[in-house]
Amino acid sequence: MSAIDRVRILVLGDSGVGKTSFVHLAAHNEPLRSPSWTVGCSVEVKLHEYKEGMKEQKTFFIEFWDIGGSHSHRNSRPVFYNPCHGAILVHDLTNGKSEKNLHKWVREIGRNKRERKESNSLSIVSSSSLLVNEFDQESFIGNTLIPYIVIGTKLDQLDARKTRLEIMASHLGCDEIVMDCRQTRYLAAGTSNAVKLSRFYDKAIEMRSKSHKDSFTERFGDPISPILSTKFYSPHQD
Ligand SMILES: Nc1nc2c(ncn2[C@@H]2O[C@H](COP(=O)(O)OP(=O)(O)O)[C@@H](O)[C@H]2O)c(=O)[nH]1
Ligand SMILES: [Mg+2]
């Protein structure tokens, strides 16, 4: 039996927004009764069926890398950013600042990806765009190299009369799920939230395949180029 491939998904957001609670519910289908402080990083795993019900169906391990949101861990966090195939951005619906702060997390990923690309002599994001401290949509979108999904937590504590705009999700052009992380029904199979999450995992899996192909191409050239196919892939060539 072949080994099951793994996909790394970062779970980012300020401290206390509900990252650990969300991950526990997503990975185990049950709420976390007493969350403890996440020190550094913790990893939870779940099995996911890519393109379930279709001929491309395949099982993957989704790894949730729940990274401590504390400012003091800022310098050590990049260690966890590579490889990274997608990111779950978590904010607390009762705390508007936690949604605004998601921009910082996206920028941190963008900066990291860029530094890695540059070290491979392949810069694809203009460096000037990353020096901007204020939110700048153009540079921001330029950094969105991986799939995202936004999770708004603590829906149970939100004043029902308040309407809210999905600011972050619309900037990123991704889905948003609003929920109470202590209630299983918000991610129950067959719900629109479960469909959104599943679609996000599939995109992350596709990103993984793409990044594997890119790193192969960077090292060895295009695998389907005629030169390579003659040299390495055709056993009948002299
Ligand atoms: N009422 C409510 N509390 C939540 C929700 N999600 C998380 N919490 C609580 O918020 C606190 C921080 O959650 P935690 O998952 O540790 O946040 P993290 O620091 O981002 O990992 C805990 O007391 C959780 O029980 C939610 O959707 N509703
Ligand atoms: Mg935590």
C-alpha cells in the first residue's frame, strides 16, 4: 500500500480568537472542552478524501499547523511556514481588530514565500510591495499565493442585530465560515460550511501538487520537455 500524502495547512490569527478550538472540531468532529494555551505550534491531523465521489478521488492527510498567535513568537514562526499549501485565517467576530490583523498574517506568509523564492533565484512578488505597512490591496493580493479560508468565531456572542461585511474574505476572494467553535453542528457533514472546508482542502491539495511540480521543474527542467524525455524517460533510446 502506498503512503498517504500529507498537506500542510497553517492556522493563523491572534491569540484567543479560537484557533485551537476550531482545529479540534475540524479534526475530531467534537468540541474542545478546555482549550489550553498553545505554546509555539501544535499539529492536528485528519484524513480527507480529495474529490470525493469522482474518479480522481484520493485520500490525503490534512495537517493543521496551529501556530501560537503571540507577538513574542514572531521570529520563530517562519520555521513552520515552509512548505505550506494553504492557510486558515481565524478571527473573533466580536473583536473587529482581530479581523484587521489578519492582513499581517497574510503579509507574513507572503514575505516568507518571497524570501524562499528569492533564495531559489525566482522572485515573483515585487519587493516594493512588501515594504508597505498600511494595507494596500494590490500588494496584498500579490501575496496571495496559496488558498485561504476565513473562519469567524464566537458567532454565539455576536449581537444578532449587527450586520457584518466579510472584508477579509472578499479581499482574498475566498470563502468565509462564521460559527461557534464549541458546536459540532456548524461543521456537520453535508452543511454548506462542510462543503466550503472540503473545497478548501481540495485546493490546498492541488497547491501541493503544483509546488511539487514547480520544485521539480526548478531543479531538473520541465519534465515533459523533449530533451528530458529523450534523456531520462525513454528507455528505448540509445
Ligand atoms: N463563546 C465562544 N467561545 C469560543 C469560541 N471559540 C473559542 N472560544 C473560547 O475562546 C477561548 C480561546 O480559544 P482558543 O481556541 O484557545 O483560542 P486560540 O488562542 O486562538 O487557540 C477559549 O476559552 C474557547 O473556549 C466560540 O466560537 N464561541
Ligand atoms: Mg491556541
